[in-house]
Amino acid sequence: MAMTLSLRALSPRRLGWKVSPLGVLAACVIVFWAVIAVIGPWVAPHPPGEIVDYDFFGPLSAQFPLGTDYLGRDMLSRVLAGARYTVGISLAAVMLACTAGVVLGMTAAVIGGWTDTAISRVLDAVSSIPSKLFGLVVVAAIGSSIPVLIAVLAVVYTPGSYRFARALAVNVNTMDYVTVARARGERTGYLIRAEIMPNILGPVLADMGLRFVFIVLMLSGLSFLGLGVQPPNADWGSLVRENMGGLSFGAPAVLVPSLAIATLTISVNLLIDNLPTRIRDRSE
Amino acid sequence: MNPQVLTLILGRIGVAVVTLLIVSLIVFAATEMLPGDVVQILLGQAATPEAVAGLREAMNLDQPAFLRFLGWLGGLAQGDLGHSYANRMAVAELIGGRLVNTLKLAALTAAFSVPVALMLGIVTAIWRGSLFDRLVSSVVVAVISVPEFLVATLAVLIFAVWLGWLPALSFGGDTSSIWAVLRAYAMPVITLSFVVSAQMIRMTRAAVIETLKSPYVEMALLKGASRARIVLRHALPNAIGPIVNAMALSLSYLLGGVIIVETIFNYPGIAKLMVDAVATRDLPLIQGCAMIFCLGYLLLITIADVVAILANPRLRQ
């Protein structure tokens, strides 16, 4: 066992920049959904809010490729239009969470001492509230709107990002070149920007992808509970909720949005797992 | 147990208590942010200035928020969770029976998923890279990266719609036979087990693989010990700490999963109670449920940490 391990560590795959075909496929799916998120409403065959079929929970047909929903609206159009909410809100939230987490993490690592302890304790307390529960309580208190959703998701996932960035930054912080920079009197801002940041960027980006998956899942969960994107707009989680009534007779309207979420999240996971090692983890 | 370890564990429990205090402050503050006046909403049409002032005083809403927080905290410590806005019943009473239902669901899920996940986690770690390992790991990654409701939806489609073995979404009170009870619990338990097991298999596998990398395992390999002996005698005893840690952490995923699963299957547990309370904005009820959830979560995380301290001498510095 140990033998095979050391052999693996020397193979070119471990050393180099090789990208696997699976990773390329995953990247294609992600790009596809990203494009749909931008142009979705324009390529939809029917207006997403319009009742186009007298039958509800219709099966797959030539006219309605993904069936119709509980009111007889075209599912394909609704999924295409919903991509904008799921991808857009998640992307905004992950940007906020990771920017805040990484900046705080690097600051804590560079300054150390009391600042470090204070930031860590507060964020630990935040992360000891189960995420869905936090979402429920806040949405119950101030109601659901897109800015509130983005803020809640960002707050919930900041501590994880902070802990990850801080652990990396602490290691970089002990390097000689950081000590040298400190000795020649550079300010904290410079140390963070020019010495720490470039050296943790790869793993931080990979971590951001993982966090994006968590955020998509939580947003879908909240929408599924009726606390996310409010009607008449609908993200993929809301689409599942709306059509839950069709589940007991296996309507495609329940499964299609769920599968849309699954393709997105699984692709992001696959892409990260198949990233070149150089990007994913510089310490290896 | 030596005093140093005891101090560490007491310290960890102290941190948990402080965290619980901070969490209660956050929960209280979040529910304080409600725009609009609770009293106005409660009285509705009958909101004359006198009635509003009277009810406000009766509900102690005329006191500053900090005093109300202390009062609420004091009540919590004595098991008094206040009264529901919706029907004036004691929150503790409303929660009681529902909590038992949820604990039943959680216990059944744990009893079912812990042995299965342990076995799969260890086996996949031993036969790392084999077809079986790759198969299990792919399923695990798939389950982890999809929402809980997709797992539930697929379970309903497979077991209720296509195979017709189990009832779909109804959770009736039919307790006429053990079989009926089992059938009623099957769907939520299957869904939750999938979600929790996936986390558990992943963490267990990682813990065992980590141990298999250690020098003493290499030594055992070099001296010619059999594979079974290496795993059972050398690796497993050292992996038990991380594995129990992983178990406790994965069980905390139950808390998130249970919210979705109880909603889908209409299961009369505490999570469903809370989701309904959110719909009616019943703040005392939401606060009570939220505190119970946080307590359970902290309990599991603290157990995980304490086990890690006990199992790994290097964490004792």
C-alpha cells in the first residue's frame, strides 16, 4: 500500500498540469448553465409565466420537451428562466462569502494575537448555528427577498471560507520571504496583498467552487421550503416545490428542476476534483 | 484519566456553553428584527391604542430588548419557553411531543446508517482504488452534491411510484401493526440514511486511509503481516478516534436533512413545527425550536471534539 502511494506521488499527473476529460466535460456543463443564466429568458420557447397547455403535469412531448407544470406552463422555459436566479444568487453570495472570509482570514493570520482570537471566536459562534436553521430564522424575521437571501447565504458560508483561508495563510506567514518583507518594514496591507494572497490563490479558488455547491444546495433547500425566491419568479428549488403535488404520479415537472440542480452541483464538484494539482493544492 | 485531559475537556465544554449563549443572543436578535409591531399584528382589527398598550405591557414588550433577552434566557434555563403567539399554548408543551417524534426518526436513521456507513467506509478504504471503491465513492459524491429533496423525490419515485412497495407522501396515524409503523417510517428513514451515510462513508474512508499511510502500518506491511491483521490490529484501533469524530459530525447533518424530510413527508416532528411557525411568524415558537436545534448541534460537535481529544494525545497540548 505504501509502495503504490509513493509511486503515485511521482507520476506526472501529480506533478503537472494535466486536465482530465471528465474535468473538461464538467467545465462544459458549467459554462452551458452560465450562458443559460444570461440568455435564458430569450431562448425560452414560451414565456415562462404563461399558461400554454390546458392539461397540467403534462408528459414530455414535441411541443413541450420537458412537460408542463401544475398550471400547464412550459417546464423547459421555466427551467431556463430559473437558471438566472439559482446561478445568479449563488454566485453573488459565494463572491461575498469568500471575499469576506479570505480577507478576514489573511488579516487574522498576518496580525495574529488578539485580533486573530477575536475574529476566530466570533466566526466560530456563527458557524455553530446549523445553516438551514439560520436561514429559517432570518427569513422568518425579515421576510424573503433576493438581497436578503444573498446576505444570509453569504453570512452562513463566511466562517468556513475564513477558516480555510486562515489555515493556508498561517503556513505562508511563516515563510522566510514574509519575514524578510516584514523586516524591511512593509505594512500589513502590503503583506496581505503582495506576499500572502498570490500564494494561497489556487486552493482558495477551488474552495470557492465547493462553497458555491453548498450555497446552491442551501438556496434550493430554502426555496423548496417556500422561503427562497418568491412567486411569480422561481428558481429551481421553487420549481420543485410548486410541482411537488405531481410527485405521487411521477410527473416530469418535479424531476426536471431537481436534475438541473444536480447537473450543476455535480459538475462543479467533478471540475474541482479534476483540477490540475498545481491549482488545487500548492503544498503537494 | 489524567487531570490535564480533564481540564481540556472541561475547557471544551466551557467553550460550548459560551457558544450557546452567543447563539441564543443571535437567535433572539434575529427574531427581534421583525419589521412591524407584533402587538398590532396579534390584535388585528381590535388594535385600539388602549388594547395595544395593555397587551404590550402584558407581553413585557415595553421593556428594553436587553432586559427581555435576560428574561427569556432565565425562562429558557427553567424550561419555560414562553407562549405561542398563534394559539397561546406553552411552547414547551407544543414542542414536547414533536421532539420525541423527531428523536425517534433520528434514532432509527442512526441505528440504520451508522453500521452500514462504518462498514462501507472501512471496506472502501482497504480496497482503495478498486472498482467497488470507485463505485461507492461516486455514489457518495453524487448524494453529497445534490439537494436532500432530490434524494427524497427519487426514493418516492422508485419505492412508491414504480415499485409500489411503500406509501408515497402520507404519514397517517396508522399504528395497527408493527408492519404499518415500519412502512410509515421507511421513506423518511431511507432518505435521511442516504444523506447522512454519504457524509459518514466519506469521512470514515478518509480517516482509515490517513491511518493506513502511517509509518507503523508500513512497518507491519514490511514484516509480512496479513492484510486483515494490518487493518484490524494496527490501523483500526488508531482510526477509532477520527471515526467516532466523523460519526458525530455526520449526525449533525441530520439536523439540516430533517427539516427538508419532515416537510416532504409531512412528518409531525419539530422541524415541521418550526417551518410551520415560520409561515405564521410565531416568534416564541421559532425561538424555542431554534434553540433546541442549536443545542443538539452543539452537543454533537462537542462530543466529536471531546472524542478527538481523548483519542489523539497530540491534541492535548
